[in-house]
Amino acid sequence: MDQLNSDLLRTFLAVAETGSITEGAARILRSQSATSLQIGKLEDVLGQPVFDRHGRGVTLTATGERLLPVARDVTRALSSAMRDLTSD
């Protein structure tokens, strides 16, 4: 079984914060197709969609809304840990 990882969470956050697969991809310096694949993998891991897709972008599903604060906390904690470990 696949598991959540920080890369999937960072991709999710980029798309959630921009409201667009295309803009989220640009933020994380990935192609739109690679970003879409990452979101698909995240949704496979969770077994539920995290975004509703529509012509003008994406909006969070109920699952996406619950994941958002978790993703922010995890990525923030990982970034802080990396800073602490590399600050010597």
C-alpha cells in the first residue's frame, strides 16, 4: 500500500493554495501533468478525492478540507526540522 509522503502533501498544498492544478504546478516547479499525477496518487492513498475539479480550477472536498491543516502542520514541522539539522 502506498503511503502519504511530504512530496504529496507539498503538491496538495500548492494546488489547494492556488486553486489551480496549473498554478500549483508552477509554484512547485513541476509540469501540470506531473502535478495531476501526484494529486491522483494522493487521492489513491486516501481512497477519496481531495479536490472537486471544475472549469476554473479546483476546490477542496470535505476530505481536502480535513487534510489541509494536517498537510500544513506536517510540512511546516519538516521544514523546521531541516533548518534545525542544517544550521550548524
